[in-house]
Amino acid sequence: MSIDINNYLSDNAKNMRRSAIRDLLSVANKPEIISFGGGFPNQDTFPVEDLKQIMNDLLTEEPHKVLQYGSTEGSVLLRQQLAKKYQADGLDVTEKNIVITTASQQAIDLIARILINPGDTILCGLPSYLGALQAFYSYQANPVGIPKDEHAEVVVKTLCALGKKPKFIYAIPDYQNPTGVTMTMEQRLEIVEVAKKYDLIILEDSPYKEIRFDGESLPTIYSMCPERVILLGTLSKTFAPGLRLGWVLGSEQVIEKIIVAKQSADLCTPILNQELAGRYIASGKFDENLKKTIALYRGKRDLMLECLDKYMPEGVTWTKPDGGLFMLVTLPEGYDARDLFDLAIKENVAFIIGEVFFCDGGGQNTLRLNFSYVSDEKMVEGVKRLATATKKLMGIEE
């Protein structure tokens, strides 16, 4: 006789939510469907030949090291290379301020584990990255979003008056997922001032900062207030997501707590992957390849904007990101992206429904598009199909 596992689950497990993105992508995995859904880097950016050589060197020179367990904090070489990048931006950090994680999603989960108590309020963008919201929910937190035109201090002051002072602020300042929007310098300074005034921590998620097409490179929030900021980074968007490499940058006190939490999660991130990445960055080829990646993605962003402008019906709007992998499309009020999704699948094109990124239950008329992955030919055809589905939703004759 089988048992019902639900009768044995912890409260944390009961609060876990399936990834709406993964579920939607499973519907859209047919070969005839052009998908703008996943946040996949383009396979043309993967430096395969360079990695073959480095992998061969590692297995020839240091097999005893790279096939063995590693330290929880991560490869010294990789942490030193990452520290050099931050030092080049003027940050006073060393490898002791960095712990390597199994991609930045683990970093978010570990931060949530060490900071969140059940019932804690977390302040975040509206919309915000679904993977972070999932982690916060799983530890029984209550994410509260800052509306686009609202000031952070107004929201924090209101929450404090209600006895719901936020535990921390979660922010993606550069080319945010899902909108592609970048926080201005004034917004960054405001977040820091609010954190100081109300004694808050800031969790700065920075997976896209290096993928800049236009505009000025703004300083990290960490650089403005290192004592209050924990910064997360990843190589998944700039190098190879299959290696699953991310990191936490913070004070040594923070890093120590992350190390302890990680020891009960996976002991250590795969050392072979870390040494491979460390050598690649040290060779200078990472920076060379990144320039090619940026050029490729800039062209794809421009093409998607051109196609949206050419084919989408009047009343539909979209963000125009200066970097990253995504843009957010907004339908006129009253239309639901879930209805559009059903029509789009029939046209053999897919996207991610925007409301999954809104912790307040809003965003029903929004959808996220990824422009980094598909070929140019498929992008043009895909936007045409999406426009056809949108016109059908809006009752517009072709």
C-alpha cells in the first residue's frame, strides 16, 4: 500500500513552488516551435576548442587535484581571478571575500537559508527574477514588490509601520530579468540610503552586468556600501551555463556563514569545472570571447526590436534593454498573456508569461522574451508568429 508523501512534508517543502518557466518550456519543447522562453546563452558563444585544450592540460598535469574533492569555499585560482576583476573596478576585495557556488541559483538559496525566518518580509523589484522568488517562498518568506514608479523608502516605511520590516532588499540592478531594465545611479544611491536608514541588507544579483551593449557602465551597489551588500555573480550567462559556476562576494563574516550552509548542501562545487574556468579567465581568452558575445547579442537585440516594431499591432509596448538577454512586452490593459500563450502555441511560437515574475499577482498582460538564443532567421519568423497570435487575441484582422 502506497503512502501519501504530503503527510510527511516539512513546512518548507509545502511552501516550495514549481518553476512556471520550466513547466511552460516543457509545453514548448516540440521541434517546430520557435521558443523565446528560456534564458539560454547562444551556443555560438561557447569556446569549445579552447576548453578542449585546457581540459586536456588539466587531466594531464593535475588529475589528482581536479578529480578529487575540493574545498567548500572553492578553487583558489578561480577566486583569485574573480577578485582581480573586482579589484580592476576599484573594489577592496580578495579571494577571501568570495565563495564559489553551484551557479548563482544555489547562492540565492544559501543566502535565503542563512537570513530568512518563516514569515520574514523580503523587498524586491516588481517584477523580479522567478528563481529568487521561488527560493524566498521555499523558506516561508513573504516577498513584497516595489512598483515601478514607487520609491523604495515609501514602501519600507509603510512596511515598518505595519510591523513588517524587511529582512533584506533583493535587487538586480543591471539589465534585470525579466525586463532588461537598468537601475539609474539615483536609484542605486536611494537603495543604499534606505538600507542605511532602516538597517537593512541588500542582496545584489548581478548575472548580466558584463553583457552591456549601450549606455554607461554604472558601479555596483556593493561598491557603494560593501558592509551592507552581498553580491552574487555567475559565469552561466557569460561563459558556459553547463559548468554551473556562480559565487557570493561579501564580507569574510558573510562568506563564513555561506561556507557552513554550503557544507550541508553539496560539500563543494565541482573542482574540475572551477579549475577549467580559472585557467580560461587567467589566459585572457574570457575577455576576448566576451567581446564577441556582446557583439552577437547586441545584433540580436536590435533585430528583435526591429521585428517587434515592424510586426506587432498598435497598443503593444516593450522595453528596450541596454544589455542582458531579455525584454518585457506589455499588452494593452484587459488582455491576458495566458490567453496569448495558448494562441501562440498554435502558431508554433512560445514565450514566458510575465505574471510569474510579479510577487503581487499582477503582470497578467505581460510576457518575457529572450533574444540571445534563437537564430536570426528563426527570430524574424518567431516574432511574425507572435504578432499573428497577438492580433488574433486583440481581434485585429490580418
